Amino acid sequence: MKRLLILCMAAVLCVASSCDGTFEKSISRKVESAMKRMSVRDKVAQLFVVQIDRNNTEEERAEQDSLVEMGLGGIIIMRGPVVPFMERANELQSHSRIPLIVCTDAEWGAAMRFYEYEDYPYQSQITTIPDAEPLLYEMGLNVAQELKDLNILVNFAPVADVAEEGEDNYFFRRFGPGIELISNYSSAYMRGLQDGGVYACGKHFPGHGNVMVDSHVEMPVFDYSTAQMDSIYLVPFQRLIDDGVALMMMGHHCISSIEEDTPMSVSKRCVTDLLKNKMGFDGIVVTDALRMGGVANGRTPVEVMVAAYRAGVDMLLMPAEPIAGIKAITALVENGELPMEELDGKVRKVLTLKAKAGLLDWWYSPMVKDIPEKIERARVRDLELIGRMKAAMPADSASVKSESQDGTLLLDRGRN
């Protein structure tokens, strides 16, 4: 009861103080206090997000433990049953000096990663519903509750890519066709997630077109002009930025008019000049998985991490050899090749994200409990909304590509 009263009082104070700027000042104090206690290596490690698979080897688990000791910033949950993942997350959280930010891909809900949840329709199916924005916003709220129940506070969604008519490797993950529809629907889902307390992430900036080359394997190249980018492919991302999306994910594809022969995830012209300076995005920039062939081919793992960092990326997702990357970037900062001010700026963004979610509060507990009860409550909520969504769809919209063909799951398949 005492703990409940403390939490209620804190919530009331938080709401009251936000009106006069006290909340923002409180967040800043928590962030600066944490940074004062961090070494250069601690700060660099905060920028790394590593994957947790359902059957990690003992060697992989030992590496994860070592990364937590180094000050790891976050983890991404892959695909499998909930309980083993949450048990492992609890283990890692119990040894982390600053709580880990837990992320996942839940484009069509927690079921995209966890077997126990109900599948929401794919984005391509939702597109067939007339005026689906209210349903998408409600879906965002429900999915946020699913994830918050598991202390997962970042959802790498929505996909805001524009593609022409026709199917490709990603078609069932997209809204559309139509730039306005894609913008509206991406924003509705994003706002639902964030109003529900989970940070959303637009992807895959600056936009995949029709993808017949899978960036998990090699780098797609698009010859879109600057005019085409401004009038077509960047429009949904600008809408997300204007509506307050928290994160933006860089794609491992090349847009020749931005920079030739270079994945956008390691292009300073794209990350810093275009996304941050021209489009005004001041949130967290995260890479797509750094071991994907679209960026990793022809580069060593350390070269990939350093290139993304130099381009202006704030969080490095699923790199190969993360310990080596932390050591390399730490050395570059300590010897002056990378500015300390730049590192501090990146870390400040990550810690601010954590602070606003309550992770830096003394009463915050990252431990996940009562999982079966949470799943059952989610199933009741989700089935009701899923039923309404399916009832609003044309009958033939249920025919979509099998999930087994989904490129987002390619990185999981070696662990089946």
C-alpha cells in the first residue's frame, strides 16, 4: 500500500509539474546526474542495442552479461515464447546499473514476436478498411498495453515506406498505396502507441521503394531524384516527424541522389544533413540491424559501427561484435578523433528517452511479473478489436503472404 501511494503521488506531481516546465527540468537533472557517474566506455555502451534470441548459446549469454557490465543501453527481443525471453530480460536488468531499454518489432502487435498473442491484421490488410485511422489509433493503444505489460517500451513501427502498385518482398508490411493514406495511417498507429506509453519508430528512412532486393542479404539501390524524394518518399516520414515520433530507423539501402554507393544508415548526408538538419528530426536515430548484408557486405563489423556513429546515428542496433565496437568507439573518443560533445549529445538523447519513461526514477522496477494474467487480459482486449477490424475488411483481403516469407524474420531463422 505504501508503495502504491508513493507511485500515485509521483504521478500526480509529474502531471502537475509538466504544466510549468518543472517536469522537463526534473528529466534534465536525472539525465545529467546519471551522466556524471559514467565513464566514456559507459556512455558508448549506452548507444548499443543487442538481440536476445530464444535459444542463445552459453557463449552468447556470456557476451550479453559482459555487455551489461560495460553499461549496455538496450536489448531487442526476437521471436519465440514470452516467458523465457522475460526471464532472460529480468536477469540482465538485475545486473544493469541503468535499466535497459527493451525494444521489439511489433508492426502488427506483440504476436509478430510472441506466439502467445493474437495476430492483428497486416498493414496491407488494414489498408482495405475504409477510414481505418480510428481503428489504427486504437490498435496502437492496445499494442502499447501489450508491450508495456512486458516492460517493452520501444516498438520499431510503423513502416512508412512508399511503394508503387504491385507486390514486393515487403508489401504486406506497408500501408498504401497512396502517399496521403500512408502518411495518415502511419501517423495514427504511431500516435496510438505513444499515447499508450510506448515509443514508436518510423522506418525505413529515407524510404524503401519496391524492394525486390532484400537488404538483409544485399543493398538495394534506388535512382530516385531529389524531386521524387521530396514529393513522394519523404512525405510520410515528415508527417511522423511533425506529429512527434520518438525514433527513426535508417534503412540499409542506397538512394543515389543522396549519396552514391552508400547505405543510408552510414551516410552523413542522409542522417545528419537530410533527416536532422533539413527535415528537423531531433529524436533518436537508430540503425536497422547492423549485421544485415545491406550494410555489412564489404565492411568489418567495427567499420560498420564506426561509420554509422560518424554519420550521426544515436543507437546502434544488433551489431556483430558489439564488445569490439564499444572498445573501438571509446578509443576514438578518448584520443580525440571523435568529439566528446558529440558522444554526450547522443547519450543525453538515450537517457532522456529512459527518463521520460520513468526508467531513471528510484522506484522504477524493470522486472516483469504475472505474465499469464497479462497475456489473458491482452487476448480479451485484442480479440474484440481484431474482430471489428476483420468485419470491416473485404472478404478477399484475408489472403496475404505467409509470415514465413517475411524478411523481418530472416535474422531469426538460424535459431529455429
